[in-house]
Amino acid sequence: MKIKFLGTGDSFGHGGRLQAAILTDTEKHRVLLDCGSTVLHSAYEFKVDPNSIEAIFISHLHGDHFCGLPYFILDAQLHSKRKEPLLLAGPRGFRKRLTDAMELMFPGSSKTKQKFDIQVEEFSDEPFIWEDITVETAQMVHPSGDPSLALRLAADGKILAYTGDTQWNENIPEISQGADCLISEAYFYSKDIKFHLNFKTIEENRASIGAEKIILTHMGPEMLANIGKVPEGFICAYDGMEISL
């Protein structure tokens, strides 16, 4: 499994970083975890063909995590000339929110018949299986109008866990236990804010997390200013970073 970070910043572009988008390659398939508004900028900046992405899994329905989808879908129709099917999956409420976002940003676009098949699914409590990938989810603590989820992907004998956005909760160790890698939000370094994680909390709970690697992402100004203080054993992601599991 290979991971390429197409966006590691917060909602507001602090540090010049792009919004959440994590490209994941299994032996047979290419999926994207989250799809922030800057996703096409990211793809072209880091030489990723949007048509090579077969599925997009969304952790929660905030703009910096899913509002790249209207752009992605319209680019696929009008410019990239996509022909292959596209799977989109997100939390309960995803179908309506995607339609609403399409209509808000490009009125009439949700009714356009694409020249390629789009499958839209919503995660449930049961594992979601697509091709060689199994996705499990856990509820996080981050109000977004609909459930906010952590995602756990299993493929090729590897496990990748991703917190999305959340404050610390008991489901994080559950979703990350035994994972080859946990990609965790670290919006702040030590500042304690409701509904978000800071690095110090992650560090304090390292033993319970149970993942071999921890990669930090979704970094705001305080975290960016303190990256140099992060000890060995944690990896601070940056836009364009690649890693193999």
C-alpha cells in the first residue's frame, strides 16, 4: 500500500497547505480519502491523473473534506473526459449533502447525466467492501451536520486508519489498533479545543493507539509553528509526501 498526501492543511490554507486529500494505492486500485476544495489543484500540482482515482471515501461533510467533489465530477465530465466508473462513499446523509453542494456551487449540475457511471454509497455500521478493500468506520466527535467518521482500510494485508477531524475519544484506539499506520489530525500542538485533536493529546495516548506508524496531518498555525518540537516516532506530513506501508 502506498500513500501520497495531496493536502495536509486546515480549512484556511495556513502555511500555504492544501486541503485534506490522501491518495491511497493498493496493488490493484487507487482511492482517495477525503476530497477538499483544492483537490484538483493538488492533483495537477503532484502529477496525479484525476481519472486514475477509482473511488473516493469521505470522512465527514465539512467543505475542506468533501467540497472538492463538485469540481472533481464536473472536471471528469467536461475536461478529463472520464469513461471509467467512479465510486463515492461517505457518512449517513452523504447523498443529500453531495446533491446540495452540487446545486449550491453549480446550479443544475446534480441533474446532469454523466458520461460515466457514478455509484454513491453511505457507510453503515457494517464493513463496506469494494473490490479488494474493506472499510470499517467509527463515530468521531466533530459536529458536521451528519456523522463524522474515522476510516479503517484493509487491503493487501495492510491496514490504514484515518481519524478525519475529531477530539480525542475512545473510538480512536479501537479504529487504530493493529494498524500499520494511523493518519491523525493534529490541528493544534498543545492547545485544547473542542472537536479537534492536538499533538500533545496524541502523544499522551500513544500506547493505546496501537498503530505501528502515526502520521500527523490537518495542521493549523500553532501546530505548524511547533513541528520542530515533534519527537521521533511521529511523522509530520506535508503536501506531496509519499510513504509505503
